[in-house]
Amino acid sequence: MKKIFLFILFIGVIFTIFKLINRNNKINPSIVTKENYSTNEKLETEIIEVKKIINNNSKYNTEIGFFIDMKILSGKYRFFIFDFKNNKVIDKGLVAHGSGSETEIKGKLKFSNIVNSRSTSLGKYAIGNSYNGRFGKAYKLFGLDKTNSNAYARNIILHKHKDVPYEEQVNYICKSDGCPMVNKKFYSRIEQIIDNSKKKIILNIYY
């Protein structure tokens, strides 16, 4: 009987210790921020937000969306073309951010919606009609959030530039005047998607 009692007591102690360890290892939801998310988790969160818009407004394309993760360094792929229908990234490329978004800390960015700031503005954009201008064929962007409401006034556009490399690299790439600026080869694929879309495509820039 004494051995059985000691065995039960031992099991009880082990169980109590296990519960305490497990409780201490649980993540407190209140301290989880976007900085803790992986690239894929952030993308998934942003996809959900965009779906709320496109599923409730018939003027938006519900099959394709463009996503730019500004937390990723500029020398790495951070412009993602997402297929909502098949739930996967179908293409990706490099994209420059605005020179005004640079800070004293390399790789850490700031953002602005102010005219002449030359900064990238975070938020969701509706991609408008194309026109031929300084960078050749480009697309007007219309801000849908408070953080990018001045996009049209700032002449923020989606365009290509010869100085943006095609392949990923260790170094940071060139900067724009605040516009999402991509490589010519990658732009040709983006252009084809936009021009073949009967509805407006959403571009989401996040950090």
C-alpha cells in the first residue's frame, strides 16, 4: 500500500510540474505583434483584409491581388502576386521603396502620406488606368486607406525602372520617389495581368 501511495504521489507531482511548465510556455496574445509574424503569416493576415474588400465590392478583381511586404529588405523578393482562387503566390519580384522612407537605421523604414515626402505610404490601393509618362507606361494608384489617401495627389504610380535589378541580391536596391517601382521584366508580367483584368486589382503595401 505504501508503495502504491508513493507511486500515486510521484505521478501527481510530475503532472503538476508539467502543467506549470506548459502554462509558462504559452504565448500571451496581447504581446504578439506583426514584428513577431513570419513573412507567410503576415501575408495570410493581409490576404484576409483584402478579401473583406473584394468580396463586398463587385468592381474589384476577386482572383488576383498584389502584395508588398516592406518589412523584407529591398534586395529580396517582396512584391507578391497572389492567386485567390488557388490560394497561392504565383509570381514575385523586387520592388523599390521611396527615398523618403529611409531612416538612420539601415533596413528600418518610415512611412508618410504627405505630399512631397518621397516616402512610401502603407495601405491598400486600387490600380487605375494606365498612361504614358516619364517612366513609359505606368498605372495610377488610388489610396483606399487614411494612410495613403493622398496617393493620387502625390502622383503615386506603379511603374518600371531600368535600375531595379531582376534577381535577388545581398545589397539594397535603388529607391523611388515614393512609388512602388519594379524591374522591366517583372513589370511586363504585372502589366499583362492588369491589362487582362476586367475589374480593378487591389495592391496592398504593408510593414
